[in-house]
Amino acid sequence: MQNKLNQMKADIIRKKEQQITRQAIEEEVANNQKKVQDLELEAIRKEFNLEELLEKEELKREKLEELKLRQELDNEQEKR
């Protein structure tokens, strides 16, 4: 009788250990998924910022090119 009771207690403990282990694994997976999502969002933000910087640089280049052309035109007109 005592042996059967001890076996039941051991089974309950084993099931509780399995439940705790399963729960810990699920929490770890959830945490890892959150970290991945955060990294993905950060990568998207950085890509967006980079695109903005590239657009600004392109606009700056275009304005400089336009200014240079205007100066060349003015110089040509002065020569005539």
C-alpha cells in the first residue's frame, strides 16, 4: 500500500516536472520570437532611415548639378 502511494506521488511529481519543463520551453520560444520581431522592426527602421538619407543625398546632388549648370549658362551668356 505504501509502495503504491509512493508511486502515485512520484507520478504526480514527474507530471509536474514535465509541465514545468514544457512551460519553460514555451516561454523561451515566445521570448525568442519577440526578440526576432524586435530585430526585424529595427532592421526595417534602419532601412527606412537609410532610404531617407539616400533620397536627401540625391536631392542635394541634383541641386548642386542644377546650380553648376546655371553657372555655366551664366558664364556662357556673359561671354556673348
